[in-house]
Amino acid sequence: MTMWATVRLRPLVARSTLPPCRRWRDTGAYIHGVTCSPSPKVSYNRFHTTAICSPTRAFLLTGRNSHNVGAGQITEAASGFPGYTGTIPKSAATLAKVLSGYGYDTAAFGKWHNTPVDDLMKSGPFDQYPTGLGFSYFYGFLAGETSQYNPRLYENTNPIEPPRKPEEGYHLTEDMADQAIKFIRANRALTPDRPFFIYFAPGGAHGPHHVHKEWADKYKGKFDMGWEKLRNITFEKQKAMGWIPNSTKLTPIDPTMVKWKEIPEEQRAFQLRLMEVYAGYLEHTDTQDGKVVEELERQGLFNNTLIIYVLGDNGASAEGIHGTIDELLAENALPSAYQQQMEVLNRDFGGLDALGSQHVDKMYHSSWAWALDTPFKSTKLVAAHFGGMRTPMVMSWPKVIKHDPTPRSQFHHVCDIAPTIYEAVGVQFPTRVEGAKQMPLDGVSMVYTWNNVSVKERKSAQYFEVMGSRGVYKDGWFASVFGPRNWVEC
């Protein structure tokens, strides 16, 4: 799913004249985009997350390695072992906690997934909720995923119901964008002298893939070539865009993956529609991101706002296995036979058009995930290959960052975002926060790359680990161990 942070600095007068469009996802990872004027930004093609969500978010929010802050696994799989407790210690103050101490308004919208499950639905304390970790306002969901039509929402620490019903056109990502816009307007109206920090983390395009039919219909026929040919098309486009070197060799699809030719003709419409819905969901999510950016423009803030846009918190998910109308069936290793799924769709919901609706929680075939991680090997949950954790990232700050279409190729990681923000806004990282001595930051600021594409990278080492799948980067070399599980078992 997409994640991005906005940091408004000082008030400004000038207003951007960029046309409304999907500004950020114009990297080689995105195939069917739109043409628009280039926004002032720099992109990164050797940027990394972890191979799973909760650790990535802990890395980003604290600037420390996830195992150092108890977030080596998703909160549902937390344990008593060091590094896996699911509880962020007070010695690892978040970006929001530090910036609020310097006078920033702070807000988080969307997916959180960093509160221990045994803290949910309690009467307190709420120190592991977003508001307990530094955000003055939170609107979103605390779990790893939720329905986009009937979400389990929280406002601050209070469970709430969505403001409208699905029959009235409600969609969570749209609601999130509206709430973020309200926050920006309130900041400008009530405290125009206060800068703000926004953590905007939509559920899209995590499963379940929920989007209205008209968005999915825009992609009819776009994937009829199947996943292997899609990989080839993406690979050639990445080279043409300069996103990967011309000398790059495309990795082969894994022998355990189902090939497109092995999908019976009568089942292909189902597999194609799963991907069309995902693509529509991705564009829909991007559009809501754009609404928030456009509000910054309307308020005259865009030129002096640092925006950091991370395409996803892990590689594409293979958890749908053979393609499913209910992703929890696949994740719990329960059968998702094509004939049974089509029987349910045709009998109860009107056929394939139900994919993307509130009636099903669909997830695409694992081989689509492999294609979406082109040119690398593996998918989400694999920390041994870059398909599990390399993702495009974009930064924009028109007042400071000169537009440059050449991707930055310095090796960086999501734990480098916090140090980047601290340097950018001129914040001295505190040695103590609310009395707690702070552990050192593990990340390296990326400011040095903004206006120098060829500068030598300053990050010499970074490790990766998810469920025993692991790797380590050191001075241009990468060593890895695949681990005990593969994509079709997860």
C-alpha cells in the first residue's frame, strides 16, 4: 500500500501551478499511467522497506531498526522474544512525538498496525495507540487491513462507525483524504503559525481489493497478455525510462509459480478481473493522494512542503495464492477452488462484477504478484530477495529540491526517512523525550542526495529479516538466506 508523509515548514506565498494528476507514481513500477506536467521531485530506485507491514511502519516512524523497537513481526504474531514484542519502547520516540515537541501539529490517517492486539478494546492505557505515540489526531484503523466499504474505524482512541453506508457511495480511502484535508484547513484557520506533520497511510492497495466498478472497468483488456508477458513489458519500460540499467537481466519466474499457459481458458476471465480490480484500486488510491496534494496547492503550501511518498510497505503480495474471493481462505490454507468461487459469485452476487465490491474480499493470483515485483525475485514476506522489499520512493519540496528525472541510485532504507526529516526541518534530535533516554537513530539522512544525483552513498550497511528469511547489504554486496517459508505457504 502507499504511504507518504508531509511536513509543512514555514508559511509561503507562492502557489504551485501543477495540473491535478497522479504526480508520484510515474516510476517504472507503474505501467498504465497518465501524462501530466512533471512535478518538482526526485525519485529513488534503490530504496527499501521490510518485506512486511508492521516492521516497515516502525522503521519509518522511529528511524530505528524494527527489531530494536520490538517490531520484528506484525502485531498479531508478537511474542515474548526480544525484538518481537510488538511494543515500541519510550526510548524510541516517533517522528510525531519529537516534532510535536518542536511545535508541530501531527496527524495520522489510515492504516496503523503498530498497536499490540492485546491493547485493543481496553479502557486504557493508550500509550501504544497513535495518539499515545505522538500524534495529536488519528483517523483510521488499527489492524493490518479492513474493508473499504465497512471499515472498523477509530478516531483517536474511540471506535466509530463510518459516516456513510456503502449504498451511499462510501469508500474509506476517499473518507481519509477528506479527513486529511479537514485537518489541513483547521491548521490554517486556527493555528496558521504552526507547521504540521501528516502520516497518510491508505489501506490501498492492500487486500481486500475494494473499489467501485467504474475504476476497475478502466483496465479491461490491459492484462490479457498474462503475467509472464506483463513482466517483459514492464521490464522493457523500466529500461526505457532509465529506472534500471540497460544491462539488467530479467530474473526468471520461479518454477513453483503457475504459468499463464497453465491457466485453463475458462478460468482466465476470473484471473484477469482480479488484476483489473487491483489496478483500478491502485489508481483510485493514487487519486485520493492527489486530492490531499491539491489541497496543499490551494492553501499555498505546496512549494514549501516536504512530501515523501513510499509506493508500498513491502513487495507485492502473493497471499492470494491461486486467486481468491476471500483472502482469509487463502491465508489460512483453506481451499479456494475456482468452480466453487464462481458458483458463489454467480449465485449470490451477479458474477465477476462482484469482484471489488463489498460482498467479497478478493486477492489476485500469486503469479501477478511476481510480475508486479519485476525485475526482481520473490514477493512480500521474503526478506532474502529484493522483490520482497525494494520499492520506488519519491521526494518533493519545490522550494529546496530541484526537479531531476534521473533516479537516485544510492542504497537507502525506510529507517532513513526520520533522519531525513529531522535534518530537513532543522530539528536537533533529543537525547531524552518525556524523561526517557533515547536510543540512537539507525537511519542515515538522504538530504545529501536531493540535488546531487551522483554523490557517493552514505549508507554502508542494512539488514533485513522476516520470519527467518533474511539478508544483509554491505558496501554494494548483498548476502541472503531464503528462510523456511515461501510465498505460496504464507
